[in-house]
Amino acid sequence: MNVYKPNKIRNIALLGHSGSGKTTLAETMLFESGTTKRRGSVEEGNTVSDYHPIEKEKQKSVFSSFMHLDWRGTKINLIDTPGTADYVGEVVNALKVADAAVFVLDAEHGVEVGTEVLWNIVADMNKPAFFIVNKIDHPNSNYQAVLDLCKERFGREVVPVQYPYEEGESFNTIIDVLKMQMYEFAEGGGKPDKLPIADSQKSQADLQHNDLVESIAENDESLMDLYFEKGHLDEDEMVEGLKKSIMNRQIFPMFCLSAEQNMGSGRVMGFIDNVLPNPLEANPDTDDSGNELTIDTEQKPLAFLFKTISEEHVGDLTFFKVYGGTLKAGTDMINHSKGSTNRLGNLFLTQGGKRVDIQEVQAGDIGAVVKLKDGNVGDTLRDKSLDIGISKVNYPEPTERMAVRSKEKGEEEKIGSALNQIQREDPSLHVENSMELNQIILSGQGEEHLNVVKNMLENRFKLNPEFYEPGIPYRETITKPVKAQYRHKKQSGGAGQYGEVYLYLEPYEEGMPPTPDVSVRDTQEIDLEWGGKLIFQNCIVGGVIDARFMPAILKGVMEKMENGPLSGCRARDVRVSVYDGSMHTVDSNEAAFKTASLMAFKKGFLEAKPQLLEPVYEVEVTVPAEFMGDVMSDLSTRRGQVQGMDSEGTFQKVKALVPLAELYRYATHLRSMTQGRATHTRTFHEYGPVPHEIQERIMKETAEMEESA
């Protein structure tokens, strides 16, 4: 296998909504470059990239897949990414190591919701990008409408480099306004005939050529001067200006093709080779301190681990990108975050599910290593002489949560271990062993994402999991001040137990006035692990309770706050003042005062007009305008409070505050309601009061559970 220098490498991520044809385009590029002898198809389940059983079953990408090809001496690393929002973690991993993004659009549907989400991620990661309008041969193809939508949504920086001579079933010719050439394809596609632009298209081609020249020149002062001087730019000058403009995200070129008919992929690969940046030219990444980190061929070995897959009978295959020097099998590398040493085993390049042995991987290139002893996704491997950590990937917040348990006794530990392994491979999945709810909670990018996890537990780990609705981490507080007293007295031969406390409970809020009618000797402000605060005040005068019992009194209060009096959920935002009590010279001890304070707190809490609080999330839904009414109506049935609406091109954005209790399986319901064309994000906003009737129901359910226990 050839080893390529960094200037002859291109790292490209294929992005787009599910069904836009990314996998088919990858197949065509592999075939057209001579890498494969035949083109597979998604329908037949024999493509290079979608090789996992679950991908063949679903007939779409679930995992990012890595391929490579040689185009006229340049190695193009292709990363085919999933187009469903549930697998966005796979996309951001791929973009971390890609130097440019290629958006594949459907000529019939144009800019879809999934494209919108990915566009924002690419912009945040400062990656250059261009567009390919695929399926120009579809009967409902409308290239101009797609171009107009892109300009409307992504700005006038979207500039056509090509357009189809005809669309639909008669498509076989592309007009290229950069090269001012017409490409005509024979039936079956492949290498086209290069022809002069037809007279009927000359005026339109000239107009678009001039628009392209002006777009390039206006981003480069020297080119602008040259353009004014000569009245035109030659192809070499345009390419040079185009490279700079794309790198700076000032221009986003648009191409057209039919991947299925193999018409247009060669020109795209030529553009990737001639115009897109190599790893040395690419916009720099950052280290873990936020400093720019460029690819360095002279540096000692440095690599970033961005993906792990587990193969039966082989073990973990870990993918990496080399940021410095050259990686070779047998090299000792330090895991920067853990300090452990890893000796690299055999190195590979991958062609989908197939591995190709390679002796070394140079700076800027992507490779894989099998059975890495100690390395997770997001870790940096470095030479012992370096002290550099590469910045980790930022994953979107989860949009769906589910509880999981074993159907079989004795499998609980195995399920926990398996989930930890899956989370190491997929950091976009959150696994929480909730002691509060006594559940294992999975939070993912959608129900489909969580179903893939379920599939792994069943087929890869041979377990029998059950997924079910998770509990809600409610909170309890009080809404009025009360006084409460409890005397704990116990005598059973010998030393007894005695402790009496008087507590004053108040709802706590920041900046509230001092507690009335007491003299505060000591105050403890405790930030609770589960949110909110406890303010604990010692207001004892005259020594009626010895100071040595105060920690026990606080412990009793804290114990009851962890298991709230109202529903067993955790309590928060209470100010507790210990203002009176009594003790016995012989029988008083810490256990007695802990019990007395716990019972006094419980009694007072239930008399203080207790209020159950629920987690409320800010939900942002991006939806085509025609489904706006359905989405708004559905949010209102979920106790949602709409905070605002905004338009972005053909899409509407709705922001609403919705209780977590109403969001179970919302991603799936939203997809069903909008024919798969809407997405949503959610972020925690606050804890808010639960409506009275719901609070009464929860309290009743809690009481029934306690009686049956």
C-alpha cells in the first residue's frame, strides 16, 4: 500500500440528509477511480461503506465509514456519514478529522432539516464546504430551486460552478462555468466527452461564469485589481482565488451530478484534488488549551483517537488521525490524559469493512490500530517527549432518554459493563446509574440511536435488556415558613436516647432578609449535589443544645432532604434555623439528635405548604412551515409554553419550555408527525412547580408504594 505525503492527501466528509445519496456517490467515486471493479447498491446491501448488518437491514448509514481512493496521484480519504439526526455523534467525530465537508443534496427535496443541523455544526468547526446536487436524473429534479434555497438559507456565498443542460430522465450533460466546458455522458456514465458549450447555453454560462469570477475576485484584493485590469481571470487565477475563498468560508461552490448513473463524479474528484485543502493547508485544529494546532511533519508522533468499533474475533479497531510526525507499528505512545503507555500493534487503512495493512501513517493521514490497550474516543496519543493534548469533540445535547434493565436475573452487572464499553466507543451516548431513581438511564440523540444500543446489547454482548420509560427526577421545596419541634426519647435499660430540637423552616431564595426573631451564631451555606441550596443556621442561646450535637442535627436534616418528605424525591432551597431544644446529661447523643432533627424537619416540611418541582427543558423545534400548526398544537398538549418563533429560509423555529415528563419519545413522535422532516434540541432550563393535580397524583402513588413495600 502506498504511503502518501501530506500535500497529496485530502480528508473529506460526505454529509447530507438520509436518502440524499452519499453512499451511492462514494460507491461511484471508488469505481470511477479504479479502486473497485464494480459498484454496489444500497438496495442490494453490497456497498463498501454500509457493511454492518443493521445498515443493510435499514438500508441506510448508521455508522461513519472510512474509504480511500487514488485520484491521479492524490489520496482522497472519504468518510461516509449517517444522514439521520440520531447518529450526529458519528458525524461530529468525522468532521473532527476531516479537512473539508461535502454536502450532498437531493435534487427533488433540496435543503432538508438534517442539512440545516449539519451546516451549523460545520460552521462551528470552521470547515470549508461545497455542495453537490445529486439525483439530477430524477423526474422531479429542480436544480434552480435547490440553488435558490441554498442561497436563501446559507447566503449569497453559495455559487454555482455547474448546472445541468437538462434535468430528469433526459439528463446526460453538465455545463461547467469554471472551466467553461460542456461534459456530455454516454449511457451508463463514466468519462464524458468534453465539448464547447452549446450556443443555446452560451449566454447563461457566460453570466454564471462572470458571477463566479466576481465572487472570487471580491474576496481577494490582488485578484480584484487583476480583474479590473484585464476584465477577466484565467482558470489558474480563478482556481487560486477559489482555494483561498473556500478555505475562508467565503464561497461555497455548487456542483451537480447523478451518482447512480455515474455522471459527474470525476469532475468532483478533480475539484477535490485541485482546490480543496490538504492537511498542511487546512484550517488548524486546537489543543486542549485552545491554541492553534497545525499538522507538523517534523514533530515527534502525535495522534488523536476519534472512533472505535468492535469486531467479533478481532477486538477493538481504533481510528486515529496523525497530527505530527509518522506513526509506525511497535511505537510506544503515551495516552496524554491517562499517562499510560500504549505500544501500537499492526496499523491499517480501511475500505469500509475491509482492512489493508500499512507499515506507517504519515502526518495528516487517517489510519486504524487493532487491540489498543488503553485508548478511548477523544484521547490523544503522543510521543513521551511531547506535552500536547488535542481538543476533544463537543457533542450535541441528547434528545431522548430511556431506562434499561435486564430481563434475566444476574445480568445487571453485565449490562452495566456493556453500556460502559458502548459509551467509550460513542461519547454522544450518556449512561447514568441513577441512585435517585434506582434506574440505569440512557440519553441519546433519538430513539433510533437508543435502539442501536439495544441491538448491540442483544447481538454483540448476547444480553437480554428491557427498555422502558424512565423516572423523572422531581424535587421538593416549601412555600411558607413554619416552626416544628420533635423530642426523641427512648429508654430500654441502661443508657437511653434523648434529644429535642425546635426548627424554623423557610423557603430559601437568593438575597432574602435575615430570619426574624433569632440570633444567628453560625451559618452553613450548602450547595446541594442535586441543585439548589440548604442554609443551616445555629441559633441556640444559653447552651440548651451543646454545639457538639450540631453536626448530627445537620446530618438528620440532610438525610431527609435526600429522601424528601413529600414524595421521596430530593428537597432543595430551604433555610433551617435551629433555635431551641433540650438535652439530657446522660442520655443525649448524636444518634438521638439526628433522629430528632430528621423527624422535626419532616413534620415541618409537610406543614410548610410543600411544592413538588419538575425539570423543565427549553425545546427548539426546526420544522417546515407546512407542519408548523401541528407542532404548535402538539406542544400545547405537552404543557409547553411557547417562548418565540423565528423563520430561517423555508423552515420555522419554535422555542418552548416543556416539562421533561412530557418529552418521553418526543423525537419519535415529532418525526412521525412531520414525515421525518423536523428535528429538535433540548437543554435543561430550570425546575418549575408541578400543577396541583399532578402533585396530588404523585403523592398518592408514593403513599401506595410505601404501603405495599
